[in-house]
Amino acid sequence: MIKVSFLLVITLLFSACSVKNYEQTKTKILIIKSPKIKFADIGYIRNSNEKIELELFIAGKCIDRISVNTLICVSDGCMSKSSFNKDYLSVFYDEDVLQNILLGTPIFGGKNRVKTEDGFEQNISDAHVEISYKVTPHAVSFKDKKNNIIFNIKDTE
């Protein structure tokens, strides 16, 4: 009886930890090109105040999931944001660049941010990056010509 109760308590604890409560789930058309990620299809961006999850689908099947919290978790495991940038994007990016792109918020602390009629743009160029970043209510476009990285995120409607 004690073993059954103990197993029940453990099961409830672990299942409670695995429940994901996201405040928003949006279906998007995604194009991602980086040294380790090449993707063009439908995806879901789910987020709450604490975390973001990007699910990538091809032909209706989930092929990868990227979770952003204090760590970034991918199919290869979890790593710090700076390690993720080093392995998947560019070592010269701010730690929160992936999170900011997925949420359509300013990158690099808002550097060179220019308000447009329906959003904003940022153009950041130095010895290590050549970034063009545009955000509107229905699309996010991030292109870094020097590091050959692209994120295009568009509403499905």
C-alpha cells in the first residue's frame, strides 16, 4: 500500500511538472536558415511570461521543438543561451536574440531602432554582423548577411 501511494505521488508530481500552460499559441509560416537549422514550413510559437516554445512541423509531423527559458532546449539537449548562439546562430549575438525574434521585440537592446508606420526596423552593422530586422503586426524578418542567418516568421492568414 505504501509503495502504491508513493508511486502515485511521484507520478502526480512529474505529470504536474510536464503540464505546459501557454498564454498564447500562434500558427506561423517559418523560414529559418542558420548553420545548424534549415527549415521552411508551418510551426507553432507558444509563449507565457516564463517561456517560449517553437514547434517545427513538416507535412503535419513535429520534427523539432525548441524551448526558450533560462536555458534553450533542443533535441540535442539543453544549453545556455550564449552556447545556443555559438552553436546555432552567432557568438556575436545577445543572449536573448532568439527570444526577441520569436516574440517580435527589439534586439540588441533596441540599438538603431526606427519606428515605422506599422512596426519598427533595426539595421545593425559592425565587423561581426550585418543585420536587417523588421517587425510588423503580421511578420518578423531577421537577416544577417555576414553570418548567413535568416528568420522569416509570418501569420498563416
